[in-house]
Amino acid sequence: MYDIHLTRLHEFTVVLYAFSVLLYFFDFIYHNRRANRIAFWLLALVWILQTTFLFFYMVKTGRFPVLTIFEGFYFYAWVLVTLSLGINRLLRVDFIVFFTNILGFIVMAIHTFAPVQYHSRLIGQKLVSELLLIHITMAILSYGAFSLSFVFSLLYLIQHDLLKRKKWGTRLLRLADLSKLEFSSYVLAVIGVPMLILSLILGLQWAFLKVPGMPWYDTKVIGSFIVLAAYSLYLYLRIGKNLAGKSLALWNVGSFLIVLVNFFLFGKLSSFHFWYS
């Protein structure tokens, strides 16, 4: 079941699942039905691939795939995807769909990147390295989204100050209006948060596999969760408390300062980031 071609298909399935979760999060926050439809069809493709893998595995082994823990993990992920598709189509409860898919993604990532299930030690080690690559890529993409969100918030504060002091001129004309700046900052935070969540899920699995006895109080690990908490609170203030304007922009700027501290300072203090191999 696990030759190199099937391994690549499993990786591709995980990537599709990640994009589906990102779009479900966007719909969950922003109530975007188009994002919901695209996420649904991506998840449907994930289900088709999973079902195909299960079918061929059952044909090959002549039994139902639940007798080992890794078979159980994969079947459990398939069940979660199936339930998620049913809930999304029949009940349309976005809250349940999103968090069901987060759980499903965790289970599927554990199954796909666990090297002990592969007969070839080389393939197992390669999968763990690719797990690290995906983790780093998603983390950097989330930081990129937070960076642009910070820029829009900073421009919002500059625009707000110019308007307050009635400084009319070319600088004011070259900046977008306050509502567009605030909205752009918010959307980029919506994109960055689920990317960071998925990155942390994959990063923790990599650390579990490659850094035995990893200290969970590591500065980089703690810093990453603080960043996630800061931006999650930003979204909560924006959506749950209807906070807007200068106060929300200042919170976003402060959250980005935490990103910088985590990236440049906590990375150097970490016991395994940026140098462990």
C-alpha cells in the first residue's frame, strides 16, 4: 500500500485537506458561501481519494482496515470526513463542520507522516523531512499574512491620524479609506490564523517524531501559541465584541510585535528550532 507513488498521493490528500480547512475557517468567520462550496468540493475529493485507498487496501489484505492502530487512524479520519460532508450538506452547521475537520486533519496527518508504518526506512525518513518542510512553509505563509495585516493596520492608524489633524494632501489621497484598510487587515488575519493552527499541528507531530523528550516549555513553542492566542483574540474582539477602529488596529499592531519577538528572539532561545536535524 505504501510505495512511493501512494505516499505522494497521501501527501497530496493532506495538502487538499489543509486547503479545505482554510476555506472552511474563512467561511466560519466571514460567512462566505463561495468559500464554503469550494471547501466542500475539496473535501469531497479528499473523501474520494481516502475511499479509493481504503478499497484497494481491503482488496490487497482481504480484511477491513481496523486491526492496527495506523489502520484505525486512517479509518477514523475517513469517518470524520464522511460525517463532515454529511453535516455540511444536510445540517449546514458551520461551527461543527470546521472543528470536525480540524480533528480529522490532525488524525490524517498523524497517519500519513508516521514513519513506523512504512516498510522502507528511507521513505519514512523522507516523509518526516517533508512534514517539517510543510510545517515551515505554512508557518511562514501565516506570518506573511500577519505581516500584511499589520501593514494595513499601520496605514489605518496613519490615515486616522491625518484625518483627525485635518492634514489634507497627497499622502491622504494615496491611502485607501479607513473601511477598506480595516477590512483588508481583518481578512488577512482570518487567513493567517488557520494557517498557523495547521502549521502548529504538523510542527508538534514532527517534534514528537524527531525530538524525543522535547521540552514543551520551549520558548518557540510557547511563543507560537501566544501568537495564535493574540490573533484569535483579535478575531474574537472583531466578531464577538464588534470592536473596530483605532483600538482594534492597535491590538493588531501589538499582536504583530509578538510575531517579531517569537520569530527573531524566541527562535534563538529555542532548544531545537533552526538547528535540529
